[in-house]
Amino acid sequence: MTIFEALRNGQAYDTRGEAYRQEVHAEIDRSDECQFRINHTNPHEKAKLLALENELMPGQMTVS
């Protein structure tokens, strides 16, 4: 179980722990990189933006 799954299940975690920091910081780095690519995409490239948004937030973004 990942730290994020445990948190969703209501488990408490010490945010000072090394395992927590490694997993959370890896997710922050991943999301920062996704957001950077979104911010540098032409706003007229709707399909590309949607794909990038779904990479950032899997399955949460849909075509409107």
C-alpha cells in the first residue's frame, strides 16, 4: 500500500519519516513536470492538453 492509499484510508503518517518524504516528493516532482508541460502547451492544442491533464490527474479530466 502506498502512503497515498494509506492516507485515503484514514491512516496517520509522520510527515518527517523518510518513506513519506521520498514518496511525496516524487509525486510533487511528477506533478511539477506535468504542470510545466501543460503551461508550455499551445492553448489551441486541446487534445494534447487533455492528455497532459489526464497524466496529471488520471481519469479525472474529460472533454467538455
